[in-house]
Amino acid sequence: MKKLLKNIFLTAILLPFFLISCNNFKHSKEISKIDSLLTVLDSAKAKLHELDTIYVKNYYDKYLDNLKQIRENFKGKKDELTFRTMEQYGLINKPLRNFLRNFDNFNKEINYSKTQLKNLKCDIKNNKINKEKIAEYIDTESKAVNTLNKKINISVNSSKKYIKKFEKLNPKIYKIIKDLKTQITKKDTKS
């Protein structure tokens, strides 16, 4: 009798662990896919934080200030070199502005996707989702994560590219501003 109770007791303890481990093995492919998507999100977050928003904002503010000075001081025709320089300089606006605008939303989307994936993983482990829906949900989350990752990569890489362009063009822009101010000062002293 003691031996029977001991066997029943051991079976009652070990059976749930065995069933859980078999169930997790049954969905190991899906769990692995979710884990890989979580890794993609971690990488996307690291990519997003390669650029500090304060750093980008400083460049953007300098850019806007330079444009303001050019608008205030520019009277008359532009020579070809000045025109091309200012045209190239004008391209800096959009990528930096978009990065600054989207930064918080990118972080929110990363956190939301992580929560969704962790909940999906938990539901799969606890058999709360039928087999047919698991693939559909993973596919939906996979598309969302990959789209988000692509947007972040484009935004960060574009911002880096245009920060370099800013650094290259900024001395020329400072010279243009200085020359414009000098021209205005000369005209004012002649008047």
C-alpha cells in the first residue's frame, strides 16, 4: 500500500512536468520564432539609441538657425555655387526632423510589440490559443516587427548620413552667412 501511494504521489508530481515539457516541445518552433522576433526588437532598440536625440536636436537647431539667418540676410541673386550648396543643405531638414518626431513613437512601438510577443508566448505555453491561430498570430507579429525594424534602420541611417552632410556643408554655410552679412553691412554703410 505504501509503495502504491508513493507511486501515485510521484506520478502526480512528475506527470504535470512531463506534460508541460512535451507541450513546450510541441510548440518549440513557434517559441523559437517569437524569441527571434524579441531579439530583432532588442536590436532595433539598440539601433534607435545609436543616435542621441539631444545630439540630433542640437544639429537640427543649428540647421534651423542657419536657415533663418540666410533668409533674413539674403537679398538678391545667388551664384551657382551658393545655390547648389544651399540646395544640398536644404535636404538635411526632413531626415533629422522625422527622426526627432518618430523617436518616441518608435520606442512605444518596440515596447508594445515586445508585450504582444511575450503575451503570445505565454498563451502558447499555456495552450490558450488553438493551433491554427498560432501561425496566423506569429505571422502578424513578424510582419509588424520587420516593418518597425526597417523603419528604424532607415530613420537612423538617414539621420547619420545627413548629420555627416551637415558637418561637411556647415563651414560653407557659415561662410555664405558671413558673406551675406558683410554685403548687407557694406550696403548699409554706403547708404
